[in-house]
Amino acid sequence: MAVVAFLEKYEVIISLVSGLVLAVTGYLFGKWDTQKKSRLELGDRDYKKSAETHDRNVQSAREYVDSLREILYVMGNLVTYFLHTPIKTIKKGRKIKEFETQLIELLSRAVKQGLSIENLDDSLVLTLCHEFKDEIYPEIDYLTDTGEDIIHGKQVEIDTKRLDESHNKYNRGEEIITEIIARLDALAQKATKK
């Protein structure tokens, strides 16, 4: 009976305390829920920003690889030109100058775009790009130097064995480009799966 008497006597106070406990509990739960939602939204925003940055880096890397492919294409045309063009025609130099101008423009563009590979931060792509440069750039130097030597009369015939080596390097360059593109495709897919 003492409990019933106590409840009747302090009914208003018990109601107030119960209401206060419910209000405090509701406030704390609401605050916790809001913080949790904020953290999730912030995480989503960070992920979207990170994914967009990754996509931009992959796209920039693709543009760089396109430049490398164009360099390789001009190099292949230069090898073919030397193999199938008479020395007298080569000595005129017009076509050699066109090739050199194209290569200078492409190499300049590739240098500007080269940072995109660093930004991508993928060791395989970076290694393949370095391998491409190590294989192809010396061949470009050889071919352009040969053209200049023929134009200036320092060289009167073409070393076809050396051009065959340049052609083999060209083929390896194509393989490297294919490997880089495959890796970039995998990186692009990896970003969309997350």
C-alpha cells in the first residue's frame, strides 16, 4: 500500500521525471542519429570526390598514352619511309623535316602530360611507361639523326639491319601500349566497382 500511496502523492512529479527522461533520451538518440547520418554523408561526398579524381587521373593517363601511340605511329612511318624510299628522295629532306616536326610536337605534348602517370600512382603503369621511353626514344633519336645525316651527305646508304631493329622496337612499343591500356581499363573498372 505504501507504493500506491507514494504514486498517488507524487503522480505529477513521476510524470515530469518520466517525460524528462524520455525527452533527454530522445534528444540524445536524435543527436547520435544526426551525427551518424552526417558521417555517412561526408563519407559519401569524400568517396565521390575521390572517385571523380581517380576517373580524371585515368582519363589524363589515357590521353598521355594516346600521345605515346601517336609518337609510335610517326616512328613506324619513319622506319617505313627509310625502308621504301630511294636515298635521292630522302636527301631532299622535306619528308624528314615533316616527321621531325611531328615528333617534336608529340614529344612536347607527352612531356606535358607525363605528370598524369605520376598522379595515377600505379606502379605497373609507371613501369610500362618508363619501358616505352627506354625502348622507343633512343630509336627516335637514331632515326632522326640518320635522316639528318643523309640530308647533309654524311651518310649515303641506310643500314637495313639497324632499321629492322627499330621495327622490332616499334613492335615492342605496340605491346607496351596495349599492356598500359589494359591496365588503365582495369583501374577504371576498379573505381566503378567500389
